Amino acid sequence: MLEKYFPDEVRQRIQIAKGRYSRDYRLAKAAHAMATDHAELIAPETLTALFDEWDAADVGSITVFSGFWTEVVAAYVDRRPDVLVDVCHVDAVPSPSHRHAAELAGSTHTWLLDARTNTLNETIPVTMSGARLPWESRSISFLAHGGGWGMGTHAAAAARLVEQGESVSLVLPEPWSDPPAGLSAYHQDPSWEPGRGTAFPRLVAGQGASVSSFDAREHWADTFELTRRSRAVVSKPGAGTLIDSLNAATPVLFTEALGGWELANERVWCALGFGMRLSEWLDQRDPALLKAMHERLRAALDGAASYPDRIVAQGFGRRRH
């Protein structure tokens, strides 16, 4: 993660901003709309050490998932012109980080989702096998969360579902000591930081949580563990949420998107029959709709190409002159 290479004071500011964005969604939307490059935050000596590490590993190819890495990778390609670069877009249209990034000369582009054709082209597997659970064995009716940064209107959506008699598990940035009846609360472990400790954010089960503890696994996130046990996720249409949705065959009921790139994700997911807006589902409240979307996701995952497998199979390596 890019934040791993920022100075300590910058990482602390990011953590503060994360808290503010989770509390004020309007602020989060405004900040993401003005996203700018972050490469200048990395000290020259840190960058040199990173490039020396890549040289020692004999890096021959790089996949760029975030446009914020573009200037860093461009600098490395200047040093090593034989390195191949693929820009993998996890959103259906360019996200803010890519919109503000310069084009990497000689790079190729992969689109997992494509808003121009409403298609699912490839995916990133969460695990090699065993992620999907049978529909009948899922113990969580609805899981509401705000993605990696806990942003969005998911908490209000969870409260609305509970008011209508539904059982909901809710992931929050901070503990909720006394959740209302019908609501199981989880909160993010405050000691977790990007690039330090475990690869994924850890969750702590609150009072009345249906999953009381999580195994210390490294290959998938605690939020994904809850996703695979759920019959529907209630969240904004972030790329990571959709990757989890496909891998767990769990449909998404969409809350308010962060920006136009997430709206594009939502349109593709709805067009494919993998999700719908929460407001539309509440008008019908038909469990059969969720199961039908689950079945379509199962079939789609069985037929979806794996992006990392393709990269490995084609021997994605050094540029030849």
C-alpha cells in the first residue's frame, strides 16, 4: 500500500481524515472528487530504497491498481525501461486516482468491469477455493458496511432495515456498546494501520454479534468472512465490495455512491443482475430476488476469467528490445 511509504506524520493525518470521512459523508465525497497525486509525499531516500528492493527481486512486470502509484512506477520504468506495466482498473470507469494520473508510456490497460458494455471481463479471486457458502447455510441476513474506510449511508440503511423487522450486521469504525435489537455490531480494530501488521483490517465483534471471533487468517479480510455468511450486503458500490460480492456470490443492495465512478460500478452490477438499489428492494422485500441474484453471481464466478492467473499464464515479464 502506498501509505506504507509515507512519513509517520502523514499516515497520522490520513487516519484522522479517515475518521472525519466516516462521520461526514458529504466531506468524503468532496475530498474524493478533488483527489490529487500523492507521490511527492514519499521521501527520495525511501523511493531509492524501494527501487533497490525491486531490483533485488528482479521485478520484470508491475500491475498498477491505483493511479496514485503512477508517478512512482513511471520513475522506476525510467530506471528500468525493460519493465512491463499493466494498469488494472477495478472500477468500471476511471476512478479519481487514475483521472489525475499521467499516462504510463508503453503500458497496457485491463478493465475488470466495463461501463461501456456493461460487462464483467475478469476478476481477482479472493481465495483459490472454499469462499462460497451454500445459500441455506448463511447465518447473516444483511451485512451493512462502508467499504475499507467505513464511509457512506450504510448505518442509516441498517437502522431502516431493523425498523422493518430485518436482522442486520453492521460494521462501524468505532464500537457501539448497546446496539438496538435486531442489530449485530462489529467495529474496526483501532490498532490496525495500512502496511503494518496483518494485511487486512481486523474486526472486533461487539455485543450480540453473530460471529463472535475471527481466525487470524491472512488470505482474506474479516469483512469478507461476514460477506460470505450473508444473504445480501448493504453498501455503496465500491470496487472492493463488488469483488467480494462476486467471490462470495452475495448480492449487493446499494446505498448512496461516493462519486460517478461508483455509480458506473452500480449500473454494471445492476445490469448484470447482481444487485439493486436498497430503496428498490425495500419496495418489494422479496427474498426470492436475493436468491436469484445469488444464483447469477455463482454462475458468473464459475465463468469469470482470473486476472492474476492470466498474467501468470502469459508469462508477463520483461520488455524485449
